[in-house]
Amino acid sequence: MGDIRWVLLIGMSLAVSGVSIVSELIIRYVFRLPHSVSRGQRYMNKRNRYFQLVNIPLLTLSIALMLDQWGCREGIDNHFSWSSVLQVFCTICCCSFVIGLYWSNYYSRKNYERQLEDAMYLNGILEERQRSFHESPNPKVKISPCGCPILEENDDPIHIEGATKESLDLRPSDLIYAESDANYVKIYYCKEGTPVEVSLRCSISQIEETFRNSYNIIRCHRAYVVNLAKVTQFNTQDHSLRLSLRGVNSRITVSKTYLQIVKERIINPPKIG
């Protein structure tokens, strides 16, 4: 009996390992979902769900057949049947649920740590830039009414036309951020040193296109366009990276789609003067 237990234990270990490898290959090459922690927690959770949908049925079938072959003894009926398959399936589902919770928490923690590292790194760049600017001010640099250095070579007013009669002439250096709001876009900008808000009937993509030649004005989320010259701090909140902007209390979310380009613009700003 002891020898049979060792055979079953070794057999189950081999079954789990072999089926896991097969499931991994199916997920990677059939569903085209490679293992990539850098894509974030949501992607990894989705990938793990696909993995479990493939792995659990295959593993259930493998273990049920193995028990039918080597697990039947006097008083122990492990013959292949709907009942035995269901028992194996329920056991594997419980184990997979516990393992899934562990990996979900693991990827959540890793994602938060990566966001925290990004925020600290980018905040260090912002602080150093501000310190350098105040210690060695460049006489060629103009300062906007809200106290920000104007980094754009061309800061002439740009005309923004709405779908109705409303329109706005706005200098790139005065824009704080724009937010999509159904069929309208809320534009927050600096007017004589004071933040003001106006709504235009247009799309956030139209705002992005209007300021396409302005280096610091960038799309950071499907709903937001921001002026990176107004960024005072990067924060982590609700498992996402957010921007604090000069003159407003809102914190703007940076989505994973736009994170890399935002980091690149912060790390490599245009030369001033």
C-alpha cells in the first residue's frame, strides 16, 4: 500500500508538471498571451484566468485517468466515472482558487511597487529641475502668470473651435489640463494667474490634435490631456499613477497605455532658452 501511495504521489507530481507546461504553451502560442509582469496586474489576472480555463480540465482528466489506472484497490473505487471526475474537478478548482488568490496578490504588490518606484524617480527629476531653475535662473526663459517656466518655442495663442458657437484662444503654456465629459471637453487653464474652467463641445482627441506641436501637452489617459509643465508631483493612488498639477486640486490618472511616453517627456524635456 505504501508503494502505491508513492507511485500516486510521483504520478500526480508528474501530471501537474506536464499539464502545466502544456497549458503554458497553449496560452503563450495559441492565445498569444506571453508571461509579462510589466504589462500590469490586469493583464496578468486575465492571463491567469485563461491559464486556469485550460489547465483545470486537462489536469482533471489526467488525474482521473491516473487514479483509474493505479488508484483502485479493495474498498477503494477510483474507476473512471462522472462521480470520480467531479470529485477531482472540485478538488482542483479549490486548489486553483487558493493559488490564484496568491498570485493575484503577488502581482498587485509588484505593480504597486513598480508604480511607487516610478513616482519616486519622476518626483526626484521634478525636484532637481525646480531646484536648478531657482538656483540658476535662465534669463531667456519667460515665466507664465501662474509661475511656470514657458518651455514652448512657440507660445502664440491657438484657436480651439467647438461644435457650437463656443471657441477659445489659448496659449499652450496656459493650459493646465483637459478632461473628456460626454460630448464636451472641460478645459482648465490659467487666466491672468488664476485657474479657470470652460466647456467646449468637442472631443479630447481634437484637443490632443490641436496641441500636437506643443511638446509638453500630451495625452496621458483616454479621458485626459495634460500640460506636463504644470506637473508638481507624481502620486500612487488606487493602484495607478496620478499627476498633481499646479493650480488645481484634481489628480489626473496616467494609464498604462500612455505611461512610457509621459515618463520620456519628463525625463527628456526640451532645452530652455
